[in-house]
Amino acid sequence: MKIALLSGAYKNAGDFLIVERSKALLQYVYPDCEVIEFVRSKRLDDSLDIINSCDVMILAGGPAYVPRLCPAKMPLVNDLRELRPKLFALGLGQKGVDNTDIAIYDKKLNSQTREVLARVVNDTKALGCRDWHSVRLLRANGFSNAVMTGCPAWYDLGYVDKLKPNSINEIKKICVSDPGAIVKNRNQAAKVLAFLRGAYPNAEITLVFHRGITEDSYTSSTNAKLYMFLKKKAEDIGIQPIDISYGSAGMSIYNNCDLHVGYRVHAHVYCLSRGCRSVLIEEDGRGAGVNQALGLPSITSYLPDPSRGMRFFSIAHRRVFKRSRKTESNPYVVNALGDYLSFIFDGGGGYPYDDALRRIQGYYSVMIKHIESIANYI
């Protein structure tokens, strides 16, 4: 089998992890397959000869069930009939602004995005989803052929069959993942670092930047200032900063940590995939989706959505509320984090991770069947 894989990996280490684990899953199911990567943010006209020699073109991981995926984020080609391989969706997801129903049911996919998703359904029957929020969004847009497989990044093939929470006698190493490009979370993240330094004075603590620290073509000067602010805050209290951008190799920083705390979804799922305890501070619907799917408690970086009860408001008022959503950083994050850590280490032991890891194993079997189905259509 010859596979064209559309990659969304440009700088973020987590996106490279998606690609790495997507390829591992494909090669596990089809050991003799050839996988050729293409960047999905670029038009494919100049690569049509190679793509059309493939049996299937796979859209792998990342936020793709979004209102304006095509052509803004994934331009493909002018006419989908130019693409001869079957199209297949592998663990794609939504990107709601928060964890509320309005963030799911209020999202309307544009015509170009709907056309691509309809082509996937026509070619390979099912739209693979990384969480149940994505399934619901698709159903709200008329696509009932959705299957919940989890994200490819959930599955480490060396661990998934024997997955269980790691045994911990002492917290010796903590990794903290950086917040995304949300400037208002910088002070909150600094408080999280200070709390962890105080709570675990003897632990080695590392602040991990998934999208780098300095300004470049993928990081604005505003975001670079956010990251440099956190870098200095970390160094001032004896926490080592590390940049793991532009590849997946740096994710190995999490391999021997006893605890991950932070904002990056892929740090969270990478640690869980190896049995490490992880606490995700949810910045948007992506974090909410994974925690809901795995039955893990929710800590949000933002205050509750002010648009609750929108059906009682006029369209004009709804627009005003939607523009003002998530304007406040949650001042209780450290309180919630302290309670969470006390529970899992002083009282709950392996719970809720035992259940979360069993869920990963259950979704893994669905993912494998989903990938196996490709052979039925080529």
C-alpha cells in the first residue's frame, strides 16, 4: 500500500508527535506500506503526480473539524476530482473555544470543508474523531458517519498493551508544559510554576516549550514575549526551561518524569500513553475533549463561559457575548491543581488514571479497526 500523509507539523512538537505515531500505527497494520508526507497547509498541484500514484491520502490528526478548514488551513486543489486516491480521516478533531455546548453546536462548517468531508465519507465511509466533542460537531453538521478512535498521539505501541499507572514512591522529576499563544495565561502559568516549586522543593522541575521561545516565522513577537517572560520566571526559581520545537524527539523529556502539569494536550497524552500521571490545564475545547473522553477531571485556564443561556438573547447580543468569551483567566487554577494533586497522591492512588488508561486501550482497538478498514476501499 502506498500512502500520502497530509501533515500539520510545522513547529509544534505535539504536531510532529501526531505524524510520528500516525505513521507507526499505519506501519503496524500494513507493515509493507510506503508513507509519503505532504504539508497540508500548501496547495498540492505540484505534487499531483506523486499523490495520484498513491492508494490513499490520509488526513492525520490535529484540528480539522473547524468551520474554515478549506481552503484556509488545507487548500488541497481547486477540484477534488484531481485527487485520485481515496481520502481517509485519521483521528481528526474540533477546536472549540471552551467546553460548552454552544462551542460545539454553534459551529457551521463552510461549503469547501463540507465538500472534503463528504468526499472522505464517500471514499472510506467513516470520519475518524479524536474525541466525542468532534463526533457531536460532525453530527450537528449532518455527518453521522463519525467514529471515535482517539488521537494517534494517544498510542505508544511499546506500552499500549501493558498500560497501567507508573509506581511512584517520591516525586523526583516534574515537567511543566507551556501555555499556548494566550497572553492572559502568562501570569497564571507563572503562579503554577511557583506553586510546584514550593510544593516539591527537592524535585527537578523543567518548563517545556513546545513551540519554541523566540520569535520566528511561526512565532509572533507578542508570543515570544510571553514565552521569554515565562522562561525568566522559571529560571528565577530554579526551574530549567527547554525548547523542544521543530520535531518530536524532544518529547522524550517526559519519558522518566513522575508528573506532568501544564497546558499542552500532547504533553498530556504522551505522558498518559506511557502510564505517567498528568494534569492538563485546559485552554480550550481540545483539552476538554480529551479529558472528557478519558474520564479525567477538568481544570480550565479560563472562567466559565458567559454565553450560558444564549437562547434567551437576540442574535445581536449573542454575537457580543461570543466575542467576549474567555476574557478572564481563572484565578483558582492553583487551588484546583493543589486539590487534584493531593487527591491523586495522598488519597486516590492510581485513580482516576487506571480508568483513563483502560479507556485508551479500548479506543486503541477501535483505532486499529478503523485503519484496517482502509483495505476495504482501495
